[in-house]
Amino acid sequence: MYPVRNSVKAIIIRDNQLLCIRKQDAEGFYYVLPGGGQERHENFVQTVQRECLEELGVSIKVNQLKYIREYIGLNHEFKQDVHQVEFMFDCELLGEPDLTKATNQDPGQSGLEWILLDEHSQARIYPKVLLERLINQYDECYWGDIN
């Protein structure tokens, strides 16, 4: 049994496109927001700044907290032992992503991709409701336990 884990994510939108980490599994490519686990003695801003340097190779400006979601593995198809709380912040790039400067990419990370904010997108993005809620400017901060 693992303790509840805080994870901090960056929502980076430019030209109506969302910057995502591209990963691959048996079903093909899927996409997640840049960011990751909070380390001891870090605040959320420090966490997402460090994670973006590690995964994107670029510094970011962290703006407002936008969304919070939980992932309780027992209720979903992945990682039964995990209970994670994700804090998603609106962020801005302070340069261009450069994977040659990314110091600690995620396991399975195969690149970066700008995903068009389009309700007809076929991209497999987690959390599954992310694109829809960004497109529709969903204003409730807390999403509950979703995948």
C-alpha cells in the first residue's frame, strides 16, 4: 500500500494547442500533461517548475491553480495501489521545449506533442476529460476521482 501522492501538472496552451508528454503502450500513443510528484520540502510551484525542466528541458512561469483531480486506482483500470491527487496549474513557457536539455524524462516518454484543442481529437489523453474541459472552459476546480 502506497501513501497518497501529490502530483503537480502544467497546462501549457499556445495557439489553441496543449503541450503534452507522448508515451506509448500496447494500444499505441497516449498523452499526459508534463509534471509529476511533489518531493519533500517542495511547494507546488517548485515541483511543477522542476518537473518541466526535467521533462521538457525548459523553464516555465506558473500561474493560477486551475483544476484538481484524484486518481484512486481501485476504481480504475490502472495501478490498483495508487491514490494520487493532481494539481493542474495554468503555465507559460519561458523558452522552447528542448528534449536535449531534459534532465529526467518520464519512463516511457517518447517525445512531446502539441495537441489541438478540438472536440473531435482522436488523441488518447489522460485524464480522459481534460480536452473537453479545456475546450469548454470548465470552471469547477475539483473534478473528483476520474481517470
